[in-house]
Amino acid sequence: MNHRRRASISSRKQPQQARSVELVAAILDAAVQVLAKQGAQRFTTARVAEKAGVSVGSLYQYFPNKAAILFRLQSDEWRRTTDLLRTILEDVQRSPLERLRALVHAFIRSECDEAEMRLALHDAAPLYRDAPEAREARASGGRTVRVFMREVLPEASEATRAAAGELIATTLSQAGKQFSERSRTAAEIETYAEAMADMFCAYLASLGDHRSSHRQAPGRPARHAATAPGR
């Protein structure tokens, strides 16, 4: 059962020559256009092949079915998001909370820029969301968040860090999706992202303050374990 599911969304082969790379790129570009115009319910390999100007047989050399194409589009989106996470959260030239603030702004802008495609891929998710490949793709972003939480809350328990990371990630994802459901101006995006970043930074700072208050000596003020929200 698992083997059949894995094969059903995996690419048949990876393009090696320049011509093959161009063919796959054309198929994926056509898939984006078909998905955006027709939606997940009317998305078919025949429509993608026609849009790409290739035969269905040529498409099947690389993608066994429409689920494989949609999963590739989703995988590419996950990879971009993971790269965004890693690039910003691993930038040690900035303080942890400055990195978090930058991430919130970048993520909300990305959600708004790609809202139409994200919505279409969400509708197509039942085709592949429970596959092993999908779980593995989602897990990579989680690892980056866990490393960051250890840095921003070094003295907190693993359970506290895990809960904080999950709360931030879930809130950011759901709020970003809801906010991007209609067209937004640049000013609206900036204001919304700044408010959300303030909220997250204050939350993490409060966790550091809470732990410090339990360690302080009698009569001595608490020392903050986390910096104030960076700007």
C-alpha cells in the first residue's frame, strides 16, 4: 500500500540533458497556468500537455499522473518556504528576534504574492497530502524552527520550546492564509506583518522573563533571558 502511494506521486525520472530540463520546466509552467485557470477539479494531464505544447506521452515520461505534477508544484512551494525559513532564521548577524521579525514580513509578503496558486494547491492537497514524501517535505521546515527555538529560548525546557514554535508556526501559517485571501496593498501588508511580528516577539520575550523570574535571588530584579523585540 505504501509502495503504491509513493510511486503514484513520485516523478518517473529526473531530466538529465538540457532539452529534458526545458521540457519539464515547460510542463510545470503549463501546470501552473492550468491550475490557476481551471482549478484543481478540472486539472488533467491532457490539459497540461496541450498547454505545454507536448504530447501526453512525453509528459508521462516524467510524471505518471496529475497527482505527481501537483505534488511537484507543492514540493517546489514547500522548498521555497523552507529556504526562506533557513536563510532568515540562520542569519547569525542578526539577533534572534530581529530574524523572527524579518521572517514574518517575508512570509506575509510571500503569502499575498502567491495567494491564488496556494489556494489552488490547497484544493488539490487530498491527492497527495498523506503520502510519505509530503510528510518528509513538511518535516524539514520543522527542523529549522526547532533549532531556532533552542537559540531564542536556550534555558527553556524542550516542551516549552516545542509549544512556542508550534504556536508561532501555526498562527503565522493560518493568519497568513486568511489575510491573503483578498488583494492587499503594500501598506496593508507592512502594517499587518509588523503587528504580528510585535506579537510574536513579545510572546518569546515573556517566556524568557517568566523563566528569569523563577531563578532570581530574593530582592533582586529579574534579568531578561530574551532581548526586546528587534527592529
